[in-house]
Amino acid sequence: MILTSKQRAFLRSLAMNEDTILMVGKGGMSAQIIKQADDALKARELIKGKVLETAGVSSREIAEQLALETGSEVVQVIGSKFVLYRRNPDEPKIELPRARKR
């Protein structure tokens, strides 16, 4: 699923009120972090994460790798924080604005 700019903006506005629930530290990416992100995406659809300075990798790299591993979309990366979105087909919680048809 590719998000439109309108959908991205909508998700960014929702993410402002979300707590940071995923922290990536000096251990970097691990199976545990991927599972944690996957479980959180299933439960919430929209998650906010942070990459600590000790991780040694950029937040953009972590966000893109997590998105790839979990089948989610990178909504935003600002500084050390990132936002991921994945629709839960069984129990959708977030209703995205419709994409225009051309």
C-alpha cells in the first residue's frame, strides 16, 4: 500500500498525540524489536519509535528496515523519531482519507 500525501498528513496529525512506544538502542535491530513493532502495529496500526544515539544507525535507516520487515509504511522521520503505519485488515482502527481516482 502506498500512502498519498493527504493520507500521510492525516497520519502525521494522529501521531502527534501518540506516545513513543518503540526504542532502538545500542543493540540496533533485533528479532525482538521487529516482533515488538509487528505486535504494536497489529494492535494500534500507527506507532511512534525513537532511535537512541547509541544505536549507531540513523532513524531513517531503522524506520525503512522496520517497514520492510513488518510490511508497514514509513509515515514520517524527524530527527531521532519515526512513525510507521500498517492497516489491520481484521480490525481497522484508523479510517484514512480516500485517495482520488485519476
